[in-house]
Amino acid sequence: MSTLEQNLAKANAYLERFKNDGVSNYIDGRPVPAASGKTFESVSPIDMAPLADVAHGDAEDIDRAAKAAKDAFAEWRDMDGKKRKQILHNVADAIEAHAEQIAFTECMDTGQSLRFMEKAALRGAGNFRFFADRAPQARDGQALQAPNQLNVTSRSPIGPVGLITPWNTPFMLSTWKIAPALAAGCTVVHKPAEFSPLTARLLVEIAEEAGLPKGVWNTVNGFGEGAGKALTEHPDIKAIGFVGESRTGQLIQKQGADTLKRFHFELGGKNAVVVFEDADLDRAADAAIFMIYSLNGERCTSSSRLLVAESVYEEFTAKVAERAANIKIGHPLDPDTVIGPLIHPSHEEKVLSYFDIAREEGATIATGGEKATDGELGKGCYVRPTLFTNANQSMRIASEEIFGPVLTAIPFKDEAEALALSNAVEYGLAGYVWTSDVTRALRFSDKMEAGMIWINSQNVRHLPAPFGGVKYSGVGRDGGDWSFDFYMETKNVAFATDAHSIPKLDS
Ligand code: NAD
């Protein structure tokens, strides 16, 4: 048996339970079907085979989940931080113990390749450990001296929160949103993406088996316009942490207006990697290729715009095109595969449409630009890694988020033009700058409109550092203490420290 066949056999064994029992909601410590009894079908993008019937949650299910989260809130909020820390570490241990099941399920559900997903559980567990360690200090505040008063601040969890996640690396992203909320003392209603419901279901179950009290974490499946909308409108839900498209963020902000929700948005991007002529060009090429063609390009921080100094543009883009053409496309469970199928036929259609747009706009397709149909690939949503050259910033391929393994390369004359091009999009999530001139790096990053910038580096996530975007890429920051600021309310109590003068209004 080949490794792929062995992996497939294991994956099918893991998927058996979902085939037989479907994917239920999980409310107040129990698996439950949708109140309406309705389900929707989840398919694998590898070959369109049905994976499971998924509970089609709606407003009624969200209401039940919000009530469960509200009922569980006081006990979870008031629990000793050290105990909360221990429970969250137990959740991390349990995630690691299920690493293979999580990785194989994620590959089959999303099309992401095993070489990246085998670390998904470890990263998810890492998110839980990082925030678990901070749980005992989450309520701490400051003592601020004034002439006649001592101001003491403290934080308390805001209440039950709603977390809405997308289909790209859904397991890792769910842990990234849920772990800080729980560590802060909030209870959670999670609405996973409809295209990728399987690992979210594993996650809540694993957490409860590891000792999380019932009702603290509830999961409702369903679609954005149903369950998602109801969650953002629910009066018992105090804040919404959302990861997804910018357009959806706009809708959610409107939906939550009547209940004055607090929002945290991690949205789309069209991130530039800027390569100056004095850069280490080999390392810059490695990073540019990695940041757009790993994870099928379905990554918010992908370097989807390649801005290169014109003196090295031809040489650099020729190298990227040659290497992109050699990237292995294949079954996600084949250990050699880099690029698997895109998440869903509707997303594949969107990505393919940009190949036509590129041609209409007059760009050159230096490599890729088509669906991959060789052999078994023809059954799934496979797209070839693509590089557009001969492009300019006014083209749609240079300004719109494509969210696939598709890179648009544009030359620049000098630093001023590189900066203008970098900032000429409505997004501002991440930026990557390659130069050996440290003064230029400082000057450039200061003016670059992005929430996160890496200099001579690919995206290496450091959990204590702030994560988030500017412009249409997001509102707010995650990571370190920034996460707690979102999930908690700050209270100030001022104590008089002497008999200071109080104006008498009646004399
Ligand atoms: P999406 O916005 O279509 O869906 C995300 C989630 O929102 C899903 O669970 C969906 O059901 C829900 N939803 C949709 N409409 C809703 C509504 N009206 N009310 C409430 N919920 C609603 O996004 P997607 O296509 O699943 O994910 C891809 C997008 O996510 C890309 O734009 C990507 O850049 C972005 N993303 C951003 C980050 C970041 O950190 N900035 C990280 C990952 C993904």
C-alpha cells in the first residue's frame, strides 16, 4: 500500500462517524440536531464525495445556544483563574492527543494538504496553552495615582460572545478565536463556516471531554444569512469576533447595531511583498513563493501582490514562474502534495474567473491560469499555481482578493513608486519588505498601510504580538493582551486619598 492509500484508509475510518451520524450542533454539553430537523450536505472538494449531513442551524438554535452560554457564564467568569488555566491546558493536551484525527479530517473537508495540516493541531493546542497561561492575570489592572485619588482599574469578561469563523484553516482559526475568549472568562457560541464544519465539531467535543463545563462552549452550524445573522443580532451575545470577508464584516456591523455589539474583525487582504534590488533575492523568492502557494493561497496574509524593482523584475519573476510550475498538485493526503483542491466549486469558479479577467485586462499568464484536470484531479476543485506578469495596479487582478494560489507581479521604478503601489488597495492586512538597507526598511514600513509587516521574513506568527489589519482588512487586534482587551470590560474605581475640596452648591 502506498502512503497515500494508507492515509486514505485512516481518513475514511475517521470520517465514518460523520457519514453515519452526521454533524450535529453542540449545545449545553449535548449533541443536538437543528431545531427544524433540517440538514445540509457537506462534500469533499477532492472529488465532491458527500462527507456528512450537517445540522442546518437557524435563529432558534442560536437562541438555545445563547441561553446555554448565558446560563454558564457566571460560574465560568467566577472560576479561579488558576483552575481555568488548568482546564484550558487539559484542552490543549486533548487536542494534541487527537492530532492525526484532526489533520486527516481537515484535509478531507477543506482540501488543504497534509504537509501543512499535520501541524494544525499543534498550533491549535499552542493557542490554548498561550492563553491558558495568561488566564490567572486576565482580570488584573492598573493603579493610577492622581493628586487626591487612587484610580484602580480591573477587567471582567464581557459576557457570552459569538465567534464566526471562515473555511480557510478552520481548525487553527477556531482555536485562535475561542481560546482567548475562554481564557478571559467569556462563554462562547461558535458558528463555523458552512463549507468546513467537521473539525469544529471535533473541537468542542474534545474540549468537553477534557473537562470544560457544559454550556461554556456551544457550536451551531448553518449558513451566514441564518445562524450567522441571528448570532450577531442576539441580545444576550455581547460581542462578535469575526474572521471572514470584508463585505461580510460590513453586513455584520449593521446587523449588530440594534444590540450595540462590540466587534472584532479580521477581514480580507491583498498583501504586497516588496522586493528591492538590494534584497537577498533567493530568500525573497522562497518567501514570496511560500506565502502565496502554501495553504492553496487560501490565506488572509498571503503575499498576493509581488512588487519588484524593475532592474531585477524580469529575472525575479522568471524564477518565480519556473518554480511555481514545478509545485506538486495532488491529493491532500499524499505527503508530497503542496497544493490541494480549493475549498468548494463556487470558490473555484471565482478563482478561475480571474484567469479570464487577467486575459481581458491584458496581463500575461506567465504560468498556470487554468484548472488542473490530469487524471483524478479532474474530479476536484484543483487550480494550477498561477503568476500574472505584465500587470499594473489599476487592474482588478492587482486590487481584488482572489484567495487562491494566484500571484500578480508589478515592477516599480523607485521607493516612492513601491510605496504608492503598496498602499493603492482598499485592504491593509499584511506587508512583506525585502531589502538590505535597514534605514529604508524603517522608513518604508512606517509609511506602509498594513497592520502587520515582516522585513526580510515570511509570516512567522508570534502569539504575544498584535495581529490584525487596517482599512478594509479589519478592526481591532488579537494576540497577547490585545485579545483580553476585546473580550473584557475595563472598570475604573477612584478612591479619595484625602479630604479634597468638594464644591458646595448651596452656599
Ligand atoms: P465569509 O465572510 O463568506 O464567511 C465567514 C463566516 O461568516 C462564515 O461562517 C459565514 O457563514 C459567516 N457569515 C456569512 N454571512 C454572514 C452574515 N450576514 N452574518 C453573520 N455571519 C455571516 O468568508 P469566507 O469566504 O468563509 O472566508 C474567506 C475570507 O476570510 C477571506 O476574505 C479572507 O481574507 C478572510 N480571512 C481573514 C483573516 C484575517 O485574519 N484577517 C483570516 C482568515 C480569513
